[in-house]
Amino acid sequence: MGEPLINTMEGLCTACMKAVESSLEYQDEPFAVLGHSMGGMLGCQMEGRLVEKKRNIKKLILCACLPPDVWIDFIPDIGNMSDSELIKYASMLGGIPEELADNAFFKEVYARIMRNDFLLIKNYIPDISFISTPVVSINGTKDNLVGRRWKSWERFAKSEISFYELEENHFLIKNTNEICTILRKELDSLRDF
């Protein structure tokens, strides 16, 4: 909570790369990268760097993530919203439970973080032409943000791609058992390496 906010994808990618590389026990240890929404695009940025550094990334798991060619086109003018308006907007997307939306402590702590992340997304221009790592795409059939546009990942995946659809909205949080089953299935294959 005391760390400064990172307001560029480049800065966020650099910080996450350091964290990933420091967590590997040995240089060619197999691993997967999982990212949801903005985190999925961050995962794509990292995938290119990890492949370039010859790290053993086996899967890129993208949850509710728009492909680069249709990247964020729905974020309103976040910079001019009050904290209450911002929390209301995030609630409308389905990411904040109703009980938290009116909580003063929640607003005080998280409005600044959410504003930073929304602005980071809004100002980010994807620079991804292809993904060489196998891709797993998990999406919600009730996701009004991504919709069916997630199918466009086929244009970027140069290796295999697996698609899963859940009866969920953008945040994919209601049926965690189903998500865990998918992740177990996809990650079990890493044990073969």
C-alpha cells in the first residue's frame, strides 16, 4: 500500500518482470503467466520479453481480455470524475460489490488506485503483433466489455489457443470452482516439462 503507483504499462511490465524473474528457482523453470483484463494485456507485454530472454514460459492465460486490435474503447473521461462517480462506474462494470461502493474507507483507499489503473489503460497503446506462447482464453458470456471480441486473439496466437466460456460477467468471480478446474487442467500440462 505504501508503494508509489505505476502509471505506464512499460513501468508496470518492468516491475512485474523483476518479480517473475526473482521468483524462478532456476533460469529454465517452466511457468505460466495469468492476467485478467488489464492484467492480460500486461501478460502479453511480458510474454514478448520473457520469450526474448529465453525464459521457459509455457502458457499465457488471458481472462476477460480484449485483443490489441480492439483494445479499450469504452473508458469514459476518468480524470474528470469525482471519487464517488469513479466508484459508481466501477460498480456498474460489476467489479465492486454493492456493500463496498458506499463504504467511505473503501473509497478513500481504492479510488486513487482505480483511477490510476483506468488512466493507465486508457493511455496505453498496445504494441503486440503476435504471441508465440500457447494461449488460454477464459471469457464470460455476460461480459459486456469484451463481448465476443475475444475471438480476435486467434489472429495473434502463433501457437495453439484454447477458448473457454463461463456464464459470467467481466470479472469472472461467481464460479471460482469452474475457473479452478480450467486452470488445473491447463497447468497440469506444465508438470510434463
